[in-house]
Amino acid sequence: MKLVVGLGNPGEEYENTRHNTGRTVGALVEKKLDDKKIKFLYPDNFMNNSGRAIAPLLKSKKDRKGLIVIYDDLDLPLGKFKISFNRSAGGHRGLASIIRALKSEEFLRIRVGITPSTPSGKLKKPRGEKEVIKFILDKFKPAELETLKKLSKKIAEAIEVIFSESKEKAMSLYN
């Protein structure tokens, strides 16, 4: 099974927010990839319960090998992404939910940067839990959404490489 999951929260009020980057980018990638063998899933439950929607679809370790989860990453600059495998949740509650439900960290992730940066590349991350929550639930500006649209083309290419060749090849090309 080839399954790409775009993490986010359901509901109109969350559309185009930073925390819904997985859903936003996933939908853009789905339009770019014309592969009927790849299933796309956007869970209808809240981010912190994402594992409930995914676990029933993955019956075996082999199924997990075909799983890619796309989600927002506060530690990456807007316009960048990173492919990772078999890593911790890194504080991301949606990812933690998936790891708990699958009882494994052995699946691919595409972490999409959401944090603005200075011209020199320094991240302008919010400080403190309240500020972080406010930041991730804020909507993207139109220029930021345009950046995600451009980035989704590269992410679609990376997913094609993952499924047609290997995760290692995609990581060497895109990380």
C-alpha cells in the first residue's frame, strides 16, 4: 500500500493555518501526482488523534513501509522540507499520536517548514507555549501560501522517487 497522510485539523476555521500545512501540501501534491496507486488521507479527527485514523489502514510492517506522513515543522524555515525515517515525534503531538497507534516510529515523514527566517537564514521562532500555539494556528499570508505551492512540486517529485526508487535516494536528492 502507498499511503500519503496530510496532517491537520478538520474544519473551515483551520484552513490555511500553519498547523494544517500537512493537509494543504498533501492536497497540492495529490493534484500534481497522477498515480492511482497512491492513496491520500486527510484525517477527519483533530491532529492530536491522527493515529486513530491511520492505524486501522496499516495491518502489517510491510504496510508501514508505504506510509508517508506530511506535517508542519516549526524547526524548519518556510519553503524548506526534510524527509526523515524512524525518528521520534520531536514534540509534534499529531506525529506522537501516530507513533503510539502504530507502536512504531518506522515510517517516512516529510517535515515542511513553517517558520519565517531572516535574510541570513536565522529562524524567527515564537517563544513560549502560548506564542507557539498562536503562531501555528494563525493563517498563512498569501505570499507564504504561494511558497507552499511552489514547494509542493518538489515534494511531489520526492514522493515519486520514494515510491519508484527508494527513500534513501529521495533523502540524498532532497535533504
